Amino acid sequence: MNQNSRRNFLQKSAITAGLMSIGNIGMSETSGIDHPLNSQKNSANKLPREVWIASFSQEKLSEDTPDLMVNRVLEYLKGIEPFSPDVICLPECFYIANTKMDGKFSVKQRIIKSEEVLNQFSDFSKKNNCYTICSVDTPAGDGMFYISSVVIDRQGKRVGAYHKVHPTEGEIKSGVMPGPLFQPVIQTDFGKIGVQICFDILWDDGWEMYRKQGAEIIFFPSAFSAGQMINARAWKHKCVVVSSTRKGTSKICSISGEELAKTGSWNPQLCWAPVNLEKVFLHLWPFVQHFPAIQKKYGRKVDIKVFHEEEWAIIESLSPDVLVKDILKEFNLKTHEEITVEGERAQLEARKKYAS
């Protein structure tokens, strides 16, 4: 195979290849996805709260101008259209990254160009009936700007934004303002989501902020891939984590930290996977004692995955008529998060009681 043929094959494989395995995520109080415009997601075989997620990598992509980069990204995203994704995540400030204009725009120029990009992806979301996590620059006042991720809904409306809390020293010197320490969870029609950006992965606060508000998916637009840190954030915070990077691997991780899909040599730009949000993360003991009774009653309608060494378990509903929250109530089970909160409360009470 000559070099041109190989290059053409790799470009086609980025559009046609995908790793599609079922994902894991935390329990939600909502009951399901009922969006009428996507018949593919209303098939008889779909999971109770199935959400299709896609992510993009700018690995080895370069262009002269932001306009050319945006056009190229849009061209690659055509490859995901046959799978009708519910949400697509794009890298940190992808519109200017890997272009010859990176570092040459003034703050005013960055804001103007960001607004143009948001308008383009508003049209994209409306056309494709999906949410888009679009990372751009937004005004912060006093000549400063935020590195932000704007969430655009299926109708092309901006329904929320996250402003990077932990920019680098170099970014701050260039005019980036650190975002507010508290930012609200963003509500979608499939559940609550949050966003963290690049350097944020080194701190716990933003991840915990969103998980405590009930976020089930946290998106991670970034300049670098972050490797196993993505997997660790997923199991630590019991939520799906979706990375989208300027270089290296973009991936989708389940609440157990397992990789559901990722980009690589043969699909360098796109990856996608379905995840089921009707799922909960348990500490194994003492609840493992109830698993035989759950399996006897529900059979194939419920899947219980046990992680023996970690002593975790994940209970997932595979049937529209079974909600995980009802199983928890019926068998008096508590989530991993509930167990740790109760344990911490007992520890504090003991310290107070026996303090000298």
C-alpha cells in the first residue's frame, strides 16, 4: 500500500470506524430518553436510558486559519451522522488550536471568532438533532476572557457554559480569567452533565462540584489527552468521562474507569459509544448478600457486574420497566456515595463523642 493510499484509507476509517460497547454510569432519578426525532434511539433493542456519545481528536490536524480548521472538523463530523449521536464533544478551543493563527489573535479577535464558531455549531446541532460541547473563548470583563465550553442543545440554543477554573500560569498572563469556583450543573434531556477543561484534571474540586450536583457525564475538552487520569476520574467520581483532545487519544470511559471507545491509529479523529444511564455504583459488602435474590427475581432484566479485588459492584437495568432506584429501595441497598457519606458522618460523631 503506497503512502497516498494509506492516507486515504486512514481518513475513511476515521469516518467509518467506531468502537461501540455498552457504557456504565451513575444512577439518575429521571426515567428515560423520549426524544421523538430520533427513531434510531427508540428501537426495541435500546437500553432504558441509552445515550450515544461521540468525541473528536485533532491529532495531526493542522490548518492555516481558524475558518479552515472549523470547516475541516465539520467535514470529519459527517462520519458520525449515521449513528445519530445525542451529544458530541470537541477539544479545548479547537477553532484556533493547531492553526498558524494560534497565539496571534488579540482578546477581541478571539471573542469575535468564538461567536462565529458558536453560531456555526448552533446550526450543526440543529441540523443533526444533537447536543454539542463547544469549547471557545468568552468575555470575562476588564479585557480578560474565559476559556469556556458552551453547551448547545438539539434546537441550536445555548443552554449552559462552563468556564475553566484552573487555567495555567501562561494562560493567565495572556489574559485568561479563572472561572468561578462554583458553577451549576447543566441540564439536558438525557440527564445532568458537567464539564472540566484541560488543566482542571489536576484538581478535585470541579469534578466533585459537578458530581455532588448529580452530574452523570463529565466532558473533558483538553489540549492534551491526560491518559489514565481520565479513567481514574471516571471511577473516582462514579460518572462517565468523555475526553476530547487536540493531540493524542480522545476516549469515553464508563463509571468503572473502563474504556468504551477511543481514537487511535486507524480511527484518529472520531470515536463513539452508547451508554446506559440506568446504572448505579455500589460498595460490595454487605449488599452482595442480596444479589442472588435480585438475580432470581429480575433475571435478564438486570445485570450485576462485580469487581472482586476492588469490592465494587455495578447494577444496571436492561429493561424499560425496571428502575435501579426501585431495586435499591426494594432490597435496602445504598450507593457507594451514600456509604462513604454515612461513614464520614459516623467518624465525625465518634471524634466529637470521645474527644478529650
